[in-house]
Amino acid sequence: LFGISEILLTMEERLAIKGHAAKISLKVVLQVWMSLPRYWATLVRSSLIGCWLGITPGGAIAASFMGYNVAKRFAKDKESFGKGRIEGVFAPETAAHAAGTSALLPMLALGIPGSGTAAILLGGLMVWGLNPGPLLFVEHKSFVWGTIASMYLGNVIGLVLVLSTVPIFASVLRVPFAAIAPMIVV
């Protein structure tokens, strides 16, 4: 209900009726990826924050905020955060993704979901007759290791898909908001 009211309010106030020019090339995406090794410390910090908050019931949202704040705290130029600085974008995203993935650890090992998604997966496993907990690793080790392998494979495939489709998804910004808003509502 909150999202629908915001869309209707935006349409009423005519804040974003025209589309924005959006051009991004694969060259720009690759340049950004080439610059990421400079920020290895931020990536490691955000990953560790995300893993910790995924294992404990902190969740991806808390990890995202904490990752952003820690990256800002360790940055030399704190004023550039909030203005498109690359660290301010990938630090919370890295923490959120690490939290989402590591939330599966207490769910598989102890049967305690660390996030809402893990709780849904817990219910799905129970429907299949698999009881998460320490015995799951003994009784159904092929399932557990298959799940872990699929997570690695999914991340690699996701990386390739995202890198190759960024220009396509950026072109959505060219569509006028008046045309996109009804589709979002539906």
C-alpha cells in the first residue's frame, strides 16, 4: 500500500513524467570493475559485517546500513558519500548479499532461520521431509553440498548476467514514468 500511494502521488505531482537519457556502455562497466581491486579492504570489511549479521539474526537491512557506515567511517573523504561514490554503493550491497547468503548457515546447521528468506526455505525443506539441523549434514550430505555448490554457481552466473545486461536495464530509464507507473502498480 505504501508503494502504490507513492506511485500515485508521483503521478499526481508530475515529478517524473519524462524519461531520462540513460546511456551506459560495457566499457564503462568494465572500467568500474577494473577499479574495484583498489577497494579490497572495504569489500572484505563489508563481507565480514554481512556474514556476522547473517549468522546472527541481524538481517540484510542491518548489514547494509552497517556496511555503509563503516565504509564511510574508514574513508578519507567522508563528504563524498551520498553523492555517488563507488564505495558508498558497493559496501552496503556487499554486506547485504553476504548477510543473505550466510543466513543459511544457522538455518542448515541448527534449524534456526537467520532471515525471512531462510525461514521460507526452512518451511520448504520441511515440506520435502528434510529436517534442518546437525543431522542434515550426515543424513543428506549430497543435498547440503549441492545447495552450497549451487550458491557458488549462482553467484558466478549472476555476475556474468549482470555485467552483460547493465546497458539493457539502464535503457529502462528512457521510458516515461507515466508509462511505467501502471505496470508497477499491476
